[in-house]
Amino acid sequence: MHFTDLKDFLDAKVAQYNQPGFITNDPICIPHQYTLKQDIEIAAFFAAILAWGQRKTIINKCNELFLRMNNQPYQFMLNHSDNDLKGLLGFKHRTFNDTDLLYFVSFFNYHYSRSNSLETAFLPPQTFNAAYLPEFDEPDIELSSSACMLGEVKVEGFTAEKALNHFRSYFFGLPDFPRRTIKHISSPLQKSTCKRLNMFLRWMVRKDDCGVDFGVWNTIPMSALVCPCDVHVDRVARKLKMINRKQTDWLTAVELTDKLKAFDPNDPVKYDFALFGLGIEEKF
């Protein structure tokens, strides 16, 4: 398929699937149940991390999880009691269990006690322009976990690879984290495609007028996102000859995203809708 024909084909599929009707049967319906920014972030993060298996099961497990938090995840993270934590015991989805869940809660408690958005957890300190750095009352707190004013902070040299590698290091920065939990947070250093986290970043960063992605983050640029490369996207992209790399790893996701940037350099991951929709809905 020639470049122009392929672009027209994928643009049409983006228009078809990047619609509110997509939400109902996709894990993104979980954060769409909330309006508070921090609730959206937390719900979206869990929905992405638990996006493993059939979509219906993922949605059911997420609903079960947040019911245990009285459907107030942000308040739960900041103000839970020991008795509240007992209510999380027994939760399980695939290999994610209550040990992992309790550490996730500890991380969110730590982070949101220092920042009003999860976006700061994905911003490596070296990407900040020093001319725009806010002042902090607590110099021992790392910049990535501090309460910065999103939308006023400028970043230089930001890449998804740096962000994901930094986030994993920061996420497991609390003492005595469970070794078993490491497998649930991927990064390019492990050569993972980082499908779940890339999907989460798409949800939080992309801004359009279609009502599916949230676009609640203002510092990370859409142009720096990497396409979530799950089995459906990978299969369709290979069939369309957009991937040459034999294995499927981080470099594969980057290769695909570079191809998509030729179609739209400012918003390449919008084509995730097209590739995923073709794969899971149309069995392309």
C-alpha cells in the first residue's frame, strides 16, 4: 500500500474508533467514571497495569478494586487506615495480588503527599529547564516527586524512554519494596515494549475533541509518546509492513512510532486506535 493510501486508510480508522462508543468495552471506561484529576490518574494507572487478558475481565476486576476503596481512590491513597488496607486483602488479577496492591498504595500515598499530579513522577529532573524551576520548601525531596506547577514547567530533551526508565526507578524508590512487584512495572531498560505504561501515557497526555483520551497532563508533549504495542497492534502493523524488526520489544515500539510520525509528527499515537481497532474488532 502506498504512503498516501495507507495514511488515508489509517486516518479513516482513527476517525472510526476514536469515538465515545469505544469507551464502553475498553479499560479506559474505568477512569471515565471519575471527574477529579487525581482519581482519573489513579484509576487510569490501575486500569492500564491490570490490562492483561480479556477486556471484560479487566473492567470487572478494576470495578472490584475501586469498590474496595469506596470509589474514592485519591482519598483512599492519602487517608486510608490500617483497617482500610485490610479491605484490600485477597484482591487478585492474574499474577497481580494484594502484596503488589499494598505497595502500589504505599507509592501513591508517598507521591501524592508531595505532588498534586502523577505527571511529575514521569519527569526526569534533567529534563527541566532550570529557568522555570519552582522553589521548594523541602530541598531533600527530589524534583520528580515535588509539587510543581504543571503547565508552567518547561522540559527539554524529554523522551518516553527517559520518562519510563525514570518512573520505574522512582516507583521502586521506597524502602523494602516487594521483589515480586518489580515485574508489574516495565521499562525500556528491560527491553519491554512497555505497552501498559505507554497506553496510560496516551490516556493522560493526548488532547483532542473526541472524548476518549483525557489530556489532563500539560507538560509531556504528545509528539514524544510511543505507540502501545500489544499483540493486536503488533500483528496489524506487521501485516501493513510498518514493522521490520523480527522480535517485539522496546525498539519495535519505537520503530512503529517513527513510522506513524510520518503520518502525524505531532500526534503519532492516535493511530493506536486504528491499529488496535483493526486487530481486535475487525480481526484484520
